[in-house]
Amino acid sequence: MLWSLLLFVITMSILVTIHEFGHFCVARLCKVQVECFSIGFGKKIWSHKFLSGTELVIAMIPLGGYVKMLDGRATTLSSDNENFAFDRKKIWQRTAIIFAGPFANFILALIIYWIIFLMGVVVYPVKIKEVIPNTPASTVIIPAGAELKTIDNIKVETWNDVNLALIAAMGKANVSFSYIDSFGDDNQKEVKKNVDISNWHFDIEKDSTITAFGFVPEKVKVYPIVSKIVSGSAAEKAGLRVGDKIIGYNDHSYVDWNDFSNTIKTAQAMMLKVNRGNIDIYLKLVPTIGIDGKGVAGLYHKSDARIMQYGFLESFNKGMAQTVLTTKLTIRSLYQLVTGVIGLKHLSGPITIAKSAGQTASYGFTSYLYFLAFISISLGVINLVPLPMLDGGHLVFLLFEKIKGKALSNEVQERFSRIGFFLLMVIMGIALFNDILRL
């Protein structure tokens, strides 16, 4: 729990800082005086005032932040600073400053996805083991072993892609998907299917979207063949080579890779029976002790999965595509929430975010980066909702000013802001209540 809490604080601090930095940068470009840039709320822990007059503050409660700009509606302006006030700037400048916060979150997600594709991503065939009867997928013929390629024209490379695409399809009359029969010819074309989902209903909190639709994923096949050996590792010292097939160990026949891995973790010396070039040989493997106190051999198995690394520009293009896709799916999910396709009981709050941060980080750095990018996009989308107190609400005020030729009075804006604050508190209360129920 402490680990999850720490990651939650780190995650929110990163996202809020980037969001407010977006506001700050464009405000300075528009020559608006920024009086304070605060990371967090409450009592000051540390502060520093720059020559520009901006005070950088780190506050006690790291669950938000703000950028305070010079504004004639909040303070009396003099002839010297009147031109540096936010409310005295042109509408397009104020619009750019407000939009810059959410936009910074989208840019952060793009950079994260860019880094992920540069590092390399694990890609494996998204194959269907079987179809569950009495589900939407069972209304069409899908051969066992079929490899999914698209859902509603969205390219899918992992089962997580499938999950997101199916969630986005909820509430529609039908959904299309395409697949390739893995038992056919290599040159076989994609087969497209269209499925009626007008009566498709299930609880996304209790049921998997994938199985509710009718797909049973085929597990990634793992082969007892060495695909890589870490330099200087116990496996290298034992004499193992790439291509060796593990037949048995400690006088037992090979069962599966999990059993083999668990045996290595005991950190006990073991005798391996290996097939190399159709000849069986015996090698002694003495695992080293890892930082977690468990045995480490330093070898990797062969599987259907493969790591795809992309070039600098190709990674950027794929990162851009992933950012656009995730944004579309997030907007779609928000629409489903508003229209009732997804109930309010599915709202998540800080506790769920904290737990998710801890869980994804435990799966590895790349998983956490995916999570960070997703939350950053979600924050950007939510902030553009036309609700007072959010950036989207302020943009609506500016639109009204542009159409009517004059701004709403401070009293009217204050009234709308109070309504917006009340609605936000209700939504946050529901989300927090749902979090508690999930504990």
C-alpha cells in the first residue's frame, strides 16, 4: 500500500506539473505575468522567486497544482502592469493559455509512447483459442486459432488493444472485426465479420470484456529452447548455448517453463539434460543470487512473442498513432459514461489509480509508462469537459465572449463556477465511494 501511495504521489506530481507547465509556457509567450507556479496545495514546503517575478512553490499536499497569473478581476492593475494581465489579453491568447494545459498532457503521452517504441515492445499473435457459446462472437463462424487483426478498423497487436476496442464499441448497434486463419496459407487475406451487439450487456467490473464478447485468448506458446544468454551469467558459465533444448533437470523430465524457472529460483545447483544438434548432453547449472534473494540463471526461452524495436521517426509516428487512438477511446468511454452505457458505479478515484500505479509498476517499467501515458491522456480529456472549474468550462466562457462581444460578468461566472465545483465534488464523491467498495 505504501508503494502504491508513493507511486500515486509521483504519478500525480508528474502529470500536474506538466499540465501547469503548459499553462505557464504559453502564458509567458503571451507576455502574461505569472505570479506563482505551485506544485501541490496547502502550506509551502519550499519556494524560490525568480527575477521574472514568478514564485515557484512546492506545497504540502501533492495532489494538484496551479498557475496564478496577474488578473485585473482579482487585483487592482496599474498603468505599468496592465498589459501583462491575463484578462487584458486577446481572446485567442487566453484560449491558447487555457488549452495549453490539456495539450501538454497529450504531448507528454506522445513522448512516453515514443520512448516505449524506441525501447522496444513485445508483440505476439492475438489468437483465439475458442469462441464461447451464447455470446456475440458465437453468432458468426470463427475458426480456432484465428489471429485477430482489427476491431472496428482499429489495428490490434495485443489483447489489451482488443479490450480497449471492445469497450469503445459498447453502446453501438454492431461491431466489425477481421482475422486471419492461422492454419491457412501465408498469403491468405483477412476475413471480415460484422456482429450485432445491440443487446450486448454485461458488468465490466465483474466480467472480462473479451470473454463477455466471446473470445477465449490462446496463451502465448513457450518453447524449452534457449533464445538468449546473458553475458557473464550462470547459464553462460554452465556452457549453455542459444538453440539448446531443455529436456530435463535434476533427473526429472521437462514439465513447463514455469516449473523450470521456479527450480532455478531455489538457487540450488542443478543438472540439466540438454539436446544440442540431436545429441543429449548434461550440464551443471549453478544459479547466482539476485537482489531479491532468488536464483538467477540468465537465459531466455523461445516463444511466439517477439520484441519489436523501431527507428527514431517510425517510433514517433507509432507514438502519435497510439496517442490519437487512446484519446479517441477515452473520449468514447466518457461519452458512454454520460449516456449511461457505462454506469456511474464504474467511476474510479484516487484509491483505484494508486492501486493501478502499484500494480503496473510491479509488471515492469514499460507497463508503468503505458499507465502514465493513459492517465495523462485521461487528465487532458477530462480537463476539456465543458464544466466550470475545468479548462473546458473556461473555454466555453471565452466562446460566449467571442459570440456576444463581451464577457460574462464576474458574478455570473462565479455562479457557474460554484455549480461546477458542486458537480465535481459529487462526481469525486461517487468515485471515492466506488473505490472504497472495491477494497
